[in-house]
Amino acid sequence: MSFTLNDLPLRDDLRGRSPYGAPQMDVPVVLNTNENPHAPSPALAAALAAAVADTALGLNRYPDRDAVRLREDLAAYLEHGLTAANVWAANGSNEILQQLLQAFGGPGRTAMGFEPSYSMHPIISRGTGTAWVSVPRDADFRIDVDAALTAVAEHEPSVIFLTSPNNPTGTALELDAIQRIVRAAPGVVVVDEAYAEFRREGSPSALTLLAEHPRVIVSRTMSKAFALAGARVGYLAAHTAVVDALQLVRLPYHLSAVTQAVAVTALAHADELLGAVDDLRAERDALVDWLRAHGFAVADSDANFVLFGEFEDRTRVWRDMLDHQVLIREVGPPGWLRVTVGTPEEMAVFRDTLLRVTGG
């Protein structure tokens, strides 16, 4: 007997939708998921292994439900006068976003974002029964604050997502723009700073707004600059009341003892793990200059990736690159592609291949 998804009592609002997923392919040059290309050193790998081995001796017991040690170390890393009470951690920033929408969104409530942006924002919103309102960005992929304020007044969203730097465009958002939107917001404002460590020197973080604006929430991850994508560690900084609210929706023991041990060890080696950030920034800026010099349109980027175009048939370019064993991302507005900044050797292959497939 044939049995398909259509035969299940799936929620009507989920029918016909596609799951999130970047292609995972075994090719020599993988530049499509914004990972840090630099693996942990053997010494750090040994430290991580030792921490996991020590934790394994107690795996018959549940982990620290509140991840206190990890939250203390994250607060110390973030500085800005934060304490463990201001920080919450979960399995990747996506679980952080899900918990926020469980607490502040839901049926009868609305979340708002400014697209193109991170595609998981609307997916998680709909998954939690939260209506999604999309406000378009301007031609430079920046937020038109006046248009944003008009949309906020019209839709009165319970949750507003701002991203700085934005994914997939790499665009940073000025603090003044965030503050204007925060003052008009009837609910919470989530500033997604997944790529914050890659911003240009001197670019301020929304962490500076927390003391003055208790409804601002800053979401971060250890997947990118910390090169810890495989560990799945995300976190947020906010007023203590926000952290208290998340206790009402978080699953018990949601963050494993192994994950906590790995994250604490990584934070203890932050200098090493973040040591490649300056090199990746320089490689990014060089890539932007090179792409523009060869006639491509490029969005200004403060992240570890670059959005470039414009192509009449971006799918053909993406496939031709893949045929040459270089995997980039077909994402964002029509006509554009995104490439993650890799090692110098990977970027040399990318540049050579791009010119080859585009006839440049």
C-alpha cells in the first residue's frame, strides 16, 4: 500500500512547504555553509577529547539543567557587564530562536523580518504557529527604517528579527537604526549576531543596547568564528527577565553534558579559535575587491561570506561551479550567489573556477 506525507494528519499550514537544508556534497572545495575553514589544532582537539572523556565518567547522570558554568563563561566572553543571569545557551542559535518564538510568539501573534535574510526566521516562526510578515530591504540590501516603522505600526509584531551582519547579504546594521525600531516595537527585538566576530573593526554590537533597552535580545553562535559548527552551541544575551521567560518553554536537560564540556573548553581557548578571524576578514575584503574588479556586483559584507552577481541564470553558474568540484550557495535574491570565505588555497580555486565558468 502506498503511504505518503499527504496521508498523515499534518498541519495544514505545513503542507506544501520545504525543509531547510543546504546541499551536503563530497567535493574538494566546500564554500556554501559559512563555516570557519580552520579546524581546531591538535592541541585543542586533545583538550576537547580530554574534557569529553572526563564528562563521560558521569554520563549516567543528567547534565546541569541550567548550564551555569557555560553561561558564566559566555558572559565573561561577551563582557558589557553581563552575568550568567543575562545569558542562555541551547543547541545552536536555531534552538535559541525557537525558544524565543515559543515564549513570545505563537498563535495569534506575529513575527517580522526584513528579507532577504536568514531563511530559518520564517520557518521557525511558522513552526511555532506564529504569523510571518516580510518587509523587503532596499536595493542595497539595507533596511529602510522609515518603511520598517510603518510596517511595525501596521502589524504590531510580537517579535522583530534584525540581523547584523545579515545573512545572506553580509550587510551590517547601524545601532541608530536598531534603536529607532526598538523604540517603536510593541514586543521584543531579536538582533541576530551570528556573524558578529567578523564585523569590521570598530563596528559596535547590539550588546551595547541591553542596559537601556530590556526588550532587546542579542542572539549569537559558536558555529562560525569559534569554528564549532559540529558542536551545535548557540546562546543569547538579554535582560534577566527574558532568560526567566525561556525557562517556561525550554525542554528539561536540553543541552547535553558533552556539549557543555566542549563549549566551556572552547571558550577557554578562545584566543586560538578566534585567531583566524582577522585573516578571514582580510581574505573577504580581498575577495570583494577582486570580484568587483572583474565586473561582478557585490554586496558590502561584514561577515565571512560574500553575495555576488548578477547572473541571468544563477542556477547554471552554480551547477557549472559544482561540476568543477566547487560548492557555493544558490540563495538570496534572484540573480545572486553566495560564497563562504575559505582558506587562501580554496579561494584561489574559487576565483579560477568562477572565471572559467563565466568566461571572465
